[in-house]
Amino acid sequence: MSSIDPSAKAPRSFALLLLYALSLGMVIIGLLNSTPGIPGYDDLAASLWGQSGVKFRKFPFEWFYPFFFALMMLIVALKHSMWRDWKDRSPARRGFGLALDIALVAMAVTISLTYLIEIESVCLIDRITGERARLIAESLAAANEFNESLGLPPVTTVENPQCVNTTGGWLVLIVGLAIVVFLSYNVKVWGLPLVIVAILIAAYTIITVLVWYVYGAEDINKYFVTKLAGEPRMLSDGRPRVHDVLVNNSSGLLGRFMDIVLNTIFPYLVLGSLFGSSAGGRSLIKLAFRWTRHLRGGPAHAAIISSAMFGTISGGPIVNVLSTGVLTIPMMLKRGFSKVFAGGVEAAASSGGSIMPPVMGVAAFVLASLTSVPYSSVIMAAVIPAIAYFFCLFLSAMFQSRKQGIEAIGELTDDMVLERQDGWNLMMIFGPIFLILTLLLTPKDAVGCGLLDGLFGAERTFTDAGCSVQSLSWFQQAIQNSAGSAGSAGWWAVMLLLALLFLDPDVRAKPRKIVDALADAGILISTLYLMFLAVSIIDFCLSFTGLPVFLSLDVLAWLNSLSLGGGGSYFLQFIALLMTMFLAVLLGMGMPAVPAYINAALLMSPVLAGLGLSLFTAHMFIFYFAVASAITPPVALAAFAAATITKAEPMSTAVSAVKSGIVMFIVPFIFAFYPELLLIPQAVIDPQASGGAQYLDGYDGQTYLGALALLLARLVVALYLISSALAGFDKRKLAPWEVAMRLALAVLVMMKAELLWMPAITVTLLAIWWHRRAERPALA
């Protein structure tokens, strides 16, 4: 037996070594691709290559995407190998695992080659046979002959010809088998819930196509039939639709989500992995404890602050819990907080990291892409809701500490003392974040016109018409090229952090930590795209059937048929928002926020837009509830992760997390009815208007500070009432009737009608005054 062991371990060791090398190489290639426009960079690349026009960035997508896709799936198979993980299972099951590992890689390579064969800008087989060159030459000759007859100058380019040599009818089989393999592997890596949703929607699509093929479309409900073409009915006529599934830049397997991953979020995923290798997290928590030592909540408030700051980097609730919770939860327990509350508030705070600007979760970047809103605007829109969320968490910790009689520490303890190295560590955290914010919020046309830009080499003139820039220094040109671009800002942040990491003596002693973090980032990105494959399947199947359009029209018709009075539009919006909330939470059970958000957005955003919400506000509403699914029972992944640290009952921890983070379920309704809280014009654009941007009734796209301040004051009062009511405690324990009254007042305070919220504010102030006055004798 001992003679077999070395040979059995060798393949696994080689596989892990190969995984490491491929992941590291993939990250380096990905960072090269996402390199922003650096002055002189392209000229240097061309000179090194010895050929003009060559670029070592922004590689041509039609060649780069299939190569990168095959590489990512090879990395997934090496990392999550069923054959390796099932080494203790039966030979038959292990053999099945090996077959799936091979199938994943084989199908990825097959899809990549098929993509190159089918996409018109490549036509791989035609290139090899020379057919493509012949067709282009004929098209050029015909175009020049036509131009010559009209006396026009000759042309040098023509549109890409259609591919002559393709996979033909085999395309349907190739795509079908690929979908089966990709979903099968998703079961192991991302769990069954996501795959079940994808299978149900794919099955629905296939069944409705078969209904059309067998029975036709006459007298059949639109939900039960998906037409591929006209008469005669032939399944082969659906090949163009399947072709779109593969090569479409919007909803194809290598389309929109590949573009988002490679050109937007790639640097941020690398950044998060690099942060994990630094000592900045420990210093950040130490700083949070120092800041909150005078608050009764103490470590609970520290957990909230550290999770907010660390979560804006990691963006993942579970990662956040396991990173910060291992330090903050024991401190909370030591101070006397219950296990259930400690785990719940940590899970709620960690989930809030996904909504905390400037670097939110992956779903926020997808939101920016689906709504065509710049990511810098998404950051602006997320500011007030995120502050409201963490303010409510602070209130929850404050009332809980009062309830349990926990007092503030006050003095500095040994674990709060900041040493010189902590300052360097914190620079690793705040430096890249500050750089990202600066680049995202800097308008391109403002570079060179600032007060100090002249000192940095900008040549400009100022006239009555404004600032005119004649030339910029190399540094300023680099800033201008990257300003406003989320991908470029992330790339520069990665470069800055790579330099700052060497301020850590542990990294200087062992630089391999950086290389390991980069390799881990490659594995993370590859695994993430496997999830995007399942989401892509859902996306193009829904587009194939037209289900989102049918559903939105029918739901709107049903809501309007309720005839809830002439002024019932707000009520209709509320009903639709409730339906959307339940759908987003339901779809989010057991799956990440990204697919939960996308699935709910595809189905319900048209409904909300049809009821008067702007498209951006509708997507923002759905995004919040997709994030909230991480703490929503019965499948609350972030809460369950916290329970593994506290050793408390997981479901009780999830309920506590909902009570602490209840505002995540409330704030979306508030900004749905008060979109001015999102601060950007896109939040108040009427989606039903035609002929240019028009705003919703009562809005003109401007922010009025006085009205906004009054609204924020009402929001603070409402959050105070809700937090104290759910804790059942303020200065003293609240009676059941006080809890009910505070919840009712919170609703009335946020009503639009002045006749409702103004009296509610008055009653609230009286109730709080009475509560505190009645509490004084008890203290005596």
C-alpha cells in the first residue's frame, strides 16, 4: 500500500501546481487586458513587438473572450475537481466525477472553438480555407466598382461577410450539451438552488418550443408557446436563435457578463484578494474598537464599522463574516452580548458591505451595466441608503446594550493601541479606496482646470467662456484617460496596493504572499464566471420565450384592473414592490446576490417601470433585496456563517440578523417612493416618456437641499422608532402597545401627505418625551 501512495499523490500535486500557474498567468493576462490608456504605453508595446498597431491591452474580444473562457473553465476543473474531492467515494462515483471534470474542460474548448467558427468577425474555418479572404476581396471589388461608377473614392474596408463553413445543425447539439455540463458543474460549485432555477426556465423554454413545433401557435396561450419561425414549422429554423445564444454580445454565453467580468470587475476582484493578504484588516478592526470605546455598544459598534469598511472591499457577505467576525464576535461575547445577537449583528453588518460605496459587491457593477448608468452615479445613489442602513445597525446595538445593561469601556486597552505599523497597514486600506473615489468622481473635462493643475504642467487659458486646456503633462493625461471609468480606477488601485503591500514587513520577508493572493484571485474569478454561465442560461432563455414582457404587461393589467380608486397609483406601486421583494428574496435563497438580482430584475423591473418608477430605481430596489437574501430565513448564508463562530442556533441567528438589519427591507420602499434620496437624475427619469429624458411628476432632475434635509430628518425619526420597537427597549422596556404605536408612527412619518407626517412627528416627540420622563423615577 505504501508503494502506491507516492504515485497516487503525484498527479494531485501536479494538478495543484498547474492550477497555481494557470491562475497566476490568467490574472496577469487579465490585468494586461484591463490596462487603462497610459500615455506612451501603446507606442512602447508596438516598438517592443516591432509592429505598429500592436496593443498589450484591450485585446480584440472575438479572440480574447474564447481563449479566456477556456482557461477559466480549466482552472475551475482543477480547483473543484470532483475526481480529487471524491477520492474516498466508490470507484464508480469517482469515475463519474472524472468524466465531469473532463467534460467541463472539453465543452469549454468546444464552445470556444465554435464561437470562433460562428462569429462573423472571425469565421475560423473560412480563414483557414481562404474562403473569408476571397469573400472580402469580392466585396471590396464590388464596392469599389460601384464607387467608381459614381465618382466616389475607393473603400478599404467592408462589413464582415457571413461565415460559409460553420458547424451547421451541430450547433444546437453543441450548445445543448454545453448547457447540461455547465449546469451540472454549477451544482457542486454554487449549489442546487441556482441550478434548479436555470433548469426550470430552460425546461420551460424547451417545452414551449415543442408546443409550437407540434401544435403550432393557433389558439394557444402566449405563455405556452415559443415560436422559432413561420410556416412550415421546422426546428432547424431556430438555428439563428441558437447562434445568438453563443455569439450575441448582449446575452450570449461569452457576451455581456464576460464583458463585465473582464473590463469592469476584474481589477476589483484582484484588489479584494490582495487586501486579504495584507495586515490592513487587523489594523482596521483595532481602529474600529478605538473609535467606539466610548459607546455602550462597544464591540458591536466596532463590528458594524469594520464590516462596513472591509465589506466595501470584499463585497461578499460570507467572506466578510469570516474575516471580521472571528475577531469582533468573541469581543462582543466577552462584553456580555448574547450569542444570537452577536452573530446576527455581524451577519447584518457584513451583508451591508455589499451596499457600501465605493466598492460594492459584484451585483452593483452588473446593475450599472444593465441600467447603462455610470458606476460613479451608482456610488452616489448608494450613499444615503447605505448610511441609513448602518445608522440603523448602530441604533440596534445601542438599544441592545441598554437592554442588557452593558456599559462603555471608555479607556484604551492594549488591543486598541495603534502602533506605527498600524498606520502603514491602514494606508493599504484607505489609499486604494481614496484613489478609486478620486478617479471615479473626477470629470474628464475638469482635468487641467483645477487650482493646482498648472503646477503639474497643464497649459490652459481662462476666458469668460471658461477654461480651455491646450496641453497636459503625462501624469494629467493618465488621470484624464482613467477618469470616470470603473475598470481603470480599479486597475490603478491594484497597482497602488501592490506597491503599498511592501510596507508590511511580513510581505517583505515573504513576497510570495502577493503571488499567492494573485493566484487566489484567478481561482475566484474563474469560479465566479461559472456562476455567470448559469445566469446567462436564464437570461437568454427568458429572452427566447418573451416571458418577462408577457409577465410585466399582464401584471400591470391585473393591478390596473383592481380599480383601487383614482389616486391608487401609490397603492399599486406598493403591491408591485411587495411582489418584487418576495420574488427577489425567494430567488436569493441559497444563491449569491448576483443571480438573485438578475433573475428578479429580468422579470419584475419592467413591471415597476410600468407603474411609474424609473428603471434605475426599480433595479436599485431589486438589488437591495437580492443582497438582503443573505440574512433572510430559511436560507440565510451570512447568518449561518456567523453561527459557526458563535456556536448559536443558526435559525435564531438569522432571525436576529433580520431584526438588526430590518432597514434593508425598509429603505428600498422609502427610496422607491422618494427617489430623490438616490441623488442622481437617472433615479427620477420617467421610463414611459418618449423623445428624450423626461422626469417623473414633481421632479426636474435637480436636488433641493432644504427638502432633502427635511426628508432625511423624517427618515432618522422613522429609523429610531423602528429600531427601538424591534428591540422592545429605549430608555426602559417598551410595553406591547408602545411597540405597536412606534411602528405605526414610523409608517406615518414617512407618508407623503403633510396631513399625516406632520402630526405623526408631533406625536412621536411627545411619546419620546413621555417615555424618558416616565423613566426618571425608575432610575432614582
